[in-house]
Amino acid sequence: MMGFLHFNHTLTLSNFTQLCPTKPTHGTAKYSPFFSYDHIHFPSPGQKVELRRRTRIGTCRITCSAKAENASVTVQEKSVSVILLAGGKGKRMGASMPKQYLPLLGQPIALFSLYTFSHMIEVKEIVVVCDPSYKDIFEETEEKINVDLKFALPGKERQDSVYSGLQEVDLNSELVCIHDSARPLVTSEDVEKVLKDGWMVGAAVLGVPVKATIKEANSESYVVRTLDRKTLWEMQTPQVIKPELLRKGFDLVNRESLEVTDDVSIVEHLNHPVYVTEGSYTNIKVTTPDDLLLAERILSTTSKHPK
């Protein structure tokens, strides 16, 4: 999928550079705050260039340094702290226990991603954010995993739980990888991609292009407009952020009493770019009985069953 950027106004060297703060190498991607301008020449500082809208496809392709250089990036061994969110109530499941502890092919849902992360050489520790009454489920895995296991108490809202987990993160960690334990099917390949993008940009999130038509409606349920789905992405987890950036974002969010719906929104409030790493549609969140059945079907058709 190729993204395009339309220009129909006058630019100068100075304001164009503000739009493109970092000159990247070439590599096409879905979205990024960085894009190539090697093909646009400014003979002298301040000279104006007219870029006008065309009737067909736009005139400037969006390119991304993360996409181009991802293969050459190496995330260091034991440099990543995972915050595994396992404190949700899971009311929509209608079960007697939170959804992340229900059995999936005989294993608690939350343990699938825990084992996936624990097998990755980049991961040094997993901070499980959970109710103390469920700690034993994770503690029983300690002999099977080669990473440090820590615990933190969940908060009232998701951002409170992430903040609680962040307090337990090793101060020497270079990346924080936040994951919803109700997403048991995330693959190590997708995690590796988003870790590399997070390292390069500072913040990255797994996502998939939206398939359905999305309409915006008003308070009376009348359609206001149809959104262009080519620009829409469904966010997943993991969401990867450099720890110093996440702490700075939390300082702002807490100081101004802001509410955020996902983790990278915290750094969006800092006006810091967030890269969307294309993930997999199989990385579903198990929230209903139908989701549980779908997860079982997906696992039954693949050989990957981390444990």
C-alpha cells in the first residue's frame, strides 16, 4: 500500500525543512512523519517552489526512514522491558474470571504472549500488571523462562496500570514494550519489527489497515461523513516507546489530568512522531466468547503455540 501526500500551496526551503526535520533514506511506508524530498531542489535559500494539486494521484510520495533502515537496525540483547497488562476485568466475556486467565487450548490466555516475549533475546524482563490474586499463574512459569519476572498493581484506568508498571522497569532499559495480555496470538516476528521501529523513531505501534467502511455520525445517529479508510489504521499492541519519552509524556498527562485511550497517545501529547508498524490481522484481542473460538481456530492451523 502506498501513501500519498497532496500539496497545493507555496513552500520555501525553510518551512519545507520544518515539515521534514530529518532527511531519511528512501523506503515506502504507510505513514511516517518523515518523507523524502531528494527529488525537490531549491536553487537558493528562500526561493519559492509551487506544488499544485493534480487531478489524479498526488505529487509527493510518503517515504519512511524506519521502513528503509529497519533491516539494518539491531535492538540490543536484554535491552527491552515488557509491561504485560493483565489487570482488566473482562466483563464482556461474561465469565467467572477475567478474560486473560480463561483457558485457551488448556493454557491461560495471558501466558501465550508472556512465553512469546520470554523467548526473545531482546527482552530482559517482563513486568506483569495484575491483581495479586492471580500472581501465582505467572510465578509458576519462572522455571521455564529466561527473563526476570516482576509485578505491579493495576490502576483504575489503563494509563494508570501502564504508569504503575513503568515504576518497576529497569532504569537501564532502552525500550518499553507495552502489551495487552488479552492478545495471545502476537508473533515474535511482528514484535521484532515494532521494536526496531520504536528504537528508530522513539515510539511505534503495531497496527493493521482498516478493512470496513467507517462513517462518522452525530449525536442523533445521522451520518456526518464517510472517512477515507486508506488513511485509517486499527491499533494493536505491543506499543513500543523509549522510556525517557514515556516518562516525559506521563509527566504531561498527569500534570494536565489528560485521559488517553492507548499508550502511544501519551507521547502524541508531546507532539512526538509515532510510527505505525504493519502487523497481522491474527493478532486479535480476546474480549468475547466468539473471539475465544476464533483464537482456537487460528492456533489449530498454526504450529506456533508458545509455552
